[in-house]
Amino acid sequence: MYLMNPIKLLKIYAPSPQDRIILVNVDRQQLSLYEQDICLQKWPVSTSSRGTGCLKDSLMTPTGVHRIAEKIGRHAKIMSLFKARVDTGQKAVIFNGDTESGEDQITSRILWLKGLEAGLNLGGDVDTYARYIYIHGTPEEGLIGKPASQGCIRMRNDDVIKLFELVDCNTLVYIGT
């Protein structure tokens, strides 16, 4: 799926809070936040090590148009470790370089995505929300910029906290190549 123009997305799927849209470019491993057609900020990310795909249990990053369904962790401390979307009160350890922790830990903030395209990322065996696909922080910050996740979109902890503050529930998210 090729990346769409932010203005075109706003017209098709309006309204999006503050006319903001997140575009995730899987090929570039980059997340961009737009307000209408103005890019406000870009961050490196890490999408799935298995590529893109929408099927349940594929461990791939889903493509297409989504919305932020839920924002979780507003008051959590940086590096707070989440289990089942609940702050455990524990602090994760940062892994720099190419070090993998051996776990797919979720830290700092969670933006839970809901697909908007029936048959592609909404409903049945392709439902992004039912797959628990998030934009979230990771302790494996050294792997940001490379495909390394199990389907989610990982960000550095400082970056995901900043993004969390700049977007609202229902903000559009488009994931493509």
C-alpha cells in the first residue's frame, strides 16, 4: 500500500482531531505527524521484522487507514513497563545497539489502533484492534529504524511520549510503504 496524501485522507475519513494525521512509512521506518499538509515532526520507528500484513497471528504490521482508538499511559513515568495495557509499576531497562531483549516489551505510552477498512484491517481475521496493534515505546531503542517488532509500531520512549501529547483519540493513522 502506497502512502496517501494527508489532505486526501482528511477528505475521505474526516474528521480527524485538529486535522492531524499520522503517516507510517514502513520502507523508511519513519512516522510523520501532519497537520493538514504540513509535516509537524518525523520520528524513526520500528515495524514488524516479518513485513506488512493484516492477518491475525501473522506478527506483521497491518497496512491501510486506522484511527487511534485508545490512549493509554498518560501519567506513566518514562520507561514504565506495561502488561495487558496496565502499568506494572516496574521500569524497563534500555537496550542500545543491536541488542534484543528477547521479549517484545511495551513501555511509556500506548496508542491502540483500530482499522477503518473492512476486509483489510477491520473485522474477521484481519482486525487491527483485535490483534492489539499499538504505537508504543520500547526498551530496544537501539533497534529503532530497523524492522524488529512483532507487528506493532515501536518508538523511542521520549518520542512516543511527545507523539502521545500531540494527538487525540480518533486521529487518523495511515500505514503504507
